[in-house]
Amino acid sequence: MGSHAAAATTVGALSGLGVLVVDDHMESLERIVDVLQNAGAVAVGVSTANAAIGFATVARFDAIVVDLTMDDGTRFLRQLRESSTPSSATPVFAITGEWHDQRHRERFAGYFLKPINRDTVISGLAALPRRA
């Protein structure tokens, strides 16, 4: 009953929230996208910085979740912030495998520790405003 009750409280918690997830580890990427979609978010998952910039160029997201250890993650963040894309000012949340690895803290709206915890991700994103 405990997990069923917890699942019931998260369904729809992210309804209408558009999230771009960028992670080069497919298992992690699929897990995060699944968590977000099950909570009602419109989640797009990509595994490269180039794909992420491509999506950010044509769509406005409410949040971006990016793997901090991704090879080209830093380049993606720099290009995103320096661009005039619809998502250039979007809050970015970092995914990291180590809690002490909170590099460039000022760049991120928050951090999610691997392995991804559904409730932590949902509560971290639930307060964000939705696109108008």
C-alpha cells in the first residue's frame, strides 16, 4: 500500500511541465524521462549536447535536467546560456553521481543524485511555473 499511495500522490504533480532531459547514459535517461512522464510532465530525452541545443532552439522548456558528468555537458550549458533560444533562461537542474560533486553551483537551480529518486525529482520540479 505504501508505494501505491506514494505513486497516487505523484500522478499529475508535474502536469503541463515541459522538461528537456540530457544524459549520455541511456538507462539513466530513460529512467528520468519515465519518472517525469508518469508524473504528468511532457519530457523529451536526448543523449548529446547537439541534440539538446537543437531542441532548445525550437522549443521552450520549463526545466532542463542535465548530467553533470556528460562529456559535452559544459559546452551545452555554455551554448544554451549564450544563445537566444527560447530556452536560454530556463532553470537547469544537474544530475550527479556524487553528492559532493556540486561544481558550478550557481549555474543550477538544483541537483539530483544518482541513482535517481522519483520523489526527489518530482518535488524538485513541482514548484516551477508552467509555460503560458
